Amino acid sequence: MTEIQIVDLREIFLSNSSFGPREIEEINHEISNNYAQFAVMKDVIAEMAGHTERTPAAAVKLGVGYYILGSYAKSAEILTNADSGAVANFYLGKAYFAQGKHDEAIASFEASTKGGYDKDYCNLGIVEALRYSNRVEKAMGILDQMFGQIEQTAEYRYQRGATVAAVGGNPQEVIALYEKAIELDPGHPGALFGLGLENDRRGNDEMALSLYQRAASVFPTNVGSLLNLGLLYEDLDQNDQARRCYERILDVFPAHERAKLYLRDAMASGDEWDYNKQKEEERMRNVLKTPVTDFELSVRSRNCLENMGIQMLGDLTKISEGELLASKNFGETSLVEIREMLSAKGLRIGQHSAEAVKQDEPVDTSHLSPDEQALLDRPISDLNLSVRARKCMNRLGMASIGELMRKSGDDLLECKNFGVTSLNEIREKLTQAGLKLRGE
């Protein structure tokens, strides 16, 4: 049996031993595979930070340590005053990038190249910074000029996949590049997030969940992975898990607005969630979907219901007794028969009739311009909604923008895990198109 080699994090950080890409890769691998080591590393970094005097080399280790822990601002502060060497500048670039300081990141990667750091990896850092600052064509140009061994690395495959996606390239090519990156490095955080997102968009929740979970186990963790993982946990009613995802983001970015709002929604869901209530609601949904053909009705009643297009018990709760009696050949005898059938299931005729009226309420579009009216048949995907809002649209069975406009704000808020944040997002997207929700 092969003996498992345990990396001594204290030895790496506190000794005078060499510290470069190989040692940093060992650290990342160790804490990704053994979360207990993350706490060890936090203690080591805290100990180093307590030293009032440190050598330039020790400053590099401390700065890189802060970066791995996700403390990007502190990492940049330390590395700016380190030894100005290749490793310091490379991780200074990564710390700047993580804070959204893309031009500063590019300058640091360029300085790292001049200092002797691997030019290809510095260029990949520049590619990512260019892509995030909407200079996608320039990023692709750099990738197109890279040849040789770097093309067979996970980082290159990931950066190329993400850049192809950014320019609106072939989705299958994007997926293939991400999959190859993960094949080369099963713990690549960017590729795991990218492939998770592609599955998320296609409704492959189980696969997306697995990929996001794997991405979340790598440090520093992609913020997008934590956000989307939290949303999937909410869908599964695992609100404690969702809250931990959002709290991890806020530990690093205390002012992150989406994480704060999602955390607030998840905490509210957790406080109000009632297991018995949820099970009863699920039972009732299944009862309402029961076909009327499952019951022993008279031929007359069965034919009348078929002629009216009534297929499930839920349909009978959305129609009045008067509407039933108005149907040809439907008399008092059939009405009594239907009442008894529904009563046996705890239902009554017309109990959800108000809901049916609300759902079918028309929306006046006469005031819209021809261009705005043309938008109504466009798919909801054209609004580029967030993952949370998009999932709620799927739950409500809405495919077009016109269907969305027939909903009020209150209708949307009744959807599971749909909060004020998502409602404001939809209102903003519709406003940009000159449209509004019903009643607004």
C-alpha cells in the first residue's frame, strides 16, 4: 500500500526552505483534500502576521498564504511590500484580479514575467484579466499565439473555454475544453465552476451540484461556485448548507451585495420552513394532479368532464358549480357525484377559482410599440436572468416574456426561493425593455 504523504504546512511557511510554484501547489492540494489543514494554515498565517519583523522572503510566503485563504486585500498589501520577485508579482496579480483590479493585475503579471516567472502562465493570468474587463478579442488573440506544452495544461484549456464562451462560441467546444481541463486537473476551480454553470443552465441540477461542491472544496474558492451552490442547496431545502456558502463569501468580501441578500433570503427560508407543512403541500399538489379517470364516475359525468377538458381534480377546484351545470347534459345528479368525489379527497368545487381568474387575467398591451410587442414572444432567456430567477421561471412553467408579464409581483413571490432580490432583478430587466409586470 502506498503511504500517503502529508504536507507539513508549518514547515513550509515557517522554515527557511524554498518557496515557489511546486510548494504552493502542494499547499493547495493538501487543504483541498483535507479541510482540517485549512484551520492549521489559518493558525500558521496568524502566527506569521504577529511577527513585527519579517524578511522579504517571509513576506512573500505570508502574502501567498493570505491569497490562498481568500484574504485578497491583505495579500496584495503584503506582497506589494515583499521582495518584488517573480512569485510575489505573480500572486500580487492574482490578488488584484480577485478584487476586480484588472489593470493592476495585468501590470503585476507583466512584472512577474520580467522577473523570470513562467511566461505562459503569466499570459494566462493576463488573458483572464482582459476577459473580465471586456477585452475579449485581445484575450483570444493572446491565446491564439500560445503554442507547445502550455496547450496541454488544465489552465490553458480552462482559459480558452471561458474565452470561447465569452465571445459566444460553440457551447459544445466550451464544454469539451472544460472537461479536458478537469481530466488534466480534477481540482481545477475555474473549470469545475464553468462546467457546473453549463450544466446548471441546462437544468442538470444533480451534475451541477456535484461540480460546484468540488469547486467549493478548492482554496481560494470561486465566488460564483459558492453563490450557485448556495442556490442549489436552497432548492433542496438545505438552508444551513446554503447559508454557509454565502457566509464564506462574506468572510472575504463583507460588502458583497448578492451574498448579503441571498444570505438574508436563506435565513428567512430557514426560519419559516416547516417540514410538516411542506409535506402537506406536496401531498396536496399530488392530489390535485390525480386524473378524474381514476374514479368510478357515471358515464354521463365522465363524458361531460371530458367534453369540458377537465382531466384532473385540480381542474375541478378552478371551476364553479354554475359553470358545470351550464355544460350540456350535466345535471344535479352529476354535480352531487362530483361533490362527493372531491370531498373524499378534502377538496371542493371552485375552491381555487380565484387563482384561475388571476392566472388568466389578460394584460393590456395596446400601449406598447410594435417593437415592444414583438418582445412578448421572445424567450425569457433573452433577459439574461440570474440562476435563481431563471430557476423560478422554470418552476412556474414560463417560457416567453409575454407569459412573465401576465404575472404580478405577488405571483412571483409565491414561488419557492423567489425573494425580493429576484423580483427587483426581473423588474429591472423588463424596465430596460420598456415592459412591466401585471399591475405595475
